[in-house]
Amino acid sequence: MINEAILRQLDYIPNEALTEQMARIINNTSSFEKIEKHIMELHKQLKVDGSYIAMSNSEDYFKIKIDAPSSELTDEAHSKIKHWCEKYKVDTAKVDDKDTYYIKGFVH
């Protein structure tokens, strides 16, 4: 049930495959329970910039995808992500040559 609720918050329509993928992502995200609500908050904040959090198609991680329509909004989204990582002690990995980050988990 928790996986389905997270899927809905990230604008997915739950099904068996997505629920299984969500379980793998949660298991792969260090101390997920400590950052879960913060991930959802960031998702809402980034929507204003045309960006969002989604499940990666290639890795078992959440990804932060910057799809802003302008360079100003892209810069603003990068700033929000940096601030969010510092504030909540979240480790991310930037994907080379893309405005995308993987959420690795809570930094202990």
C-alpha cells in the first residue's frame, strides 16, 4: 500500500510492475524512511520549474529530472536541488551530460 501511495504522489498509475520497481528503489535508497517525505516535498517544489522526481528506467533509483523551459528555471531547479540535498543530507549522483540526478539516499 505504501508503494502505491508513493506512486500516486509521483503521478504514476500503480500496477504490479511499477509497485515491484518501487520496492526495489526503496530498498536501494539508503535510509529511505528518513527522506521519503522530503522527496515528495521536492517533487512538488520542482513542478513549478517544469521539473520532477520519477523512477529511473535504467537504475533502481529515484531520479530528479530537470525539464525546465528556460535556462533561468533550469538554474533555479539546480539551486533548489542543491539546497534540498544540503538541508536534508541527501546524496545524489549527477548523470553525465544531462540535467538529471539519481537520489542515492540519506548521508549518515
